[in-house]
Amino acid sequence: MKIHSAANLIDILSEWPDTPDNQARHGRGSSGHRKKSDRKRPDSKPDESDDDCDQYDDCEQSAPREINFCSRSEAICAELLKRYVPHFDLRHGLTFQVPIGRDTQGNLLAVDFLVDGVLFEYHPVRLFKNRRRYGDFNNKQEYRAYTDAFHSIRSDQREFFLDAVRARLTKNYYAKRRALLDQHPAYRRMELVVATSPEEFYHLILKRFGKNAPRSLERFLAIFEELRVALPA
């Protein structure tokens, strides 16, 4: 299954009345020169996700019993699962970094965790490029389509636009992972849960499988942040 997220961005833009393209379609002109601050790059701050573990070849275990995490977020989720989900144990390849196939370059693809028969990934949406990839966009062209769209709208509209892009990229990511699982004889019938934030992790996983987990979301978020500081990068 191929996900055309560039086309998806066009779908998002078609719902915006004040982008230059839509102004042209509706016979309206440009609103004038942009202020310099409006040209702030959407990738000018660090990616909100430190998770970079779609491909696990760089995270192969140096010893059979050693657990290596690809990101701090993965380590935090692992600690919370061990702490609150009864009988959960990190077993590489079985309950942790579960291999589901390889990509076209031969890199190993894996799902973060297997929790009580449910495959679980913690994957905050990546909107910002780094040295390895263009966020969750498939390529440079899709990323440029996103940044061009970001710059084409007013600053007071951008947060809503980013929410729409995050929702679409989340849907695309889930669909791609689901398609991989559907081709795997062992996992094609298993449920897949993707959490994009600590809040979703709490509601979708810990509230469902955990025991004696924090009763309030606020307390859970405090513990999550404590682990973010305490665990090594």
C-alpha cells in the first residue's frame, strides 16, 4: 500500500479559504506582503519526537540478553510497561522491537512492543527534518509541499493547519504499518495501537492493560516527565 501524503496535503489545503491557491480559485487577491516573522521555518525547532526507530538495523543487540533502546521515548514506555502491566517483560524480538519485515533497502522493520497480544507503537508525529529523513513525509518533495503550505497561510491559522497535518500523517503512518502487518503470517490478525503522545499512551495502553497505574492523567504525565529527565538519552 502506497500512501500519497503529498496528495493528502492538497486535500487539506483545498479546505482552506485563505491560502493563495484558494484565493485565486475564489477570485481574491493576495493579502499583501508577509511580515518577516511569518517566514519562520516550520522546522526551526527540534522535532517534538526523539523516536527514530522505524528501522532497527542501527539498534541491533550487541549481546543476546542486552536491551538497547533507540530513543528515550522508547525507554520511557518500556519502563512504564514493566512497572504497571502485570507480567510484562522485555524480550527482544518477542515483546520488544518485534520484527515485522524489511523495507526496500533491506532494513529491518519492527513494532516497538507486544503487550498482551496487542502490537503497540509509540510514535509522535515527526514534522521536522533531520539528517536521516524528512520527518514522517515520504520524501523531500512532500516535505517541501508541507513547508510551502505552512508559509502560504496566516500565522493565526497555522496551529489548526499543523493539527490537520499531524492527523493526516498519523493516519498514513498507521495505514503503512497495518499494511506491513497484514502481509505477515504471525501478526496479520493482531490489533495495532499507535500512540502519538503520552496522553494517548496512558488512555490506550496503561488504562487498558495496566494495574495500579496512576489514577489521574496529571500524575501519569508527571511520572513520564520524571523518567524523561532520569533516563539516559
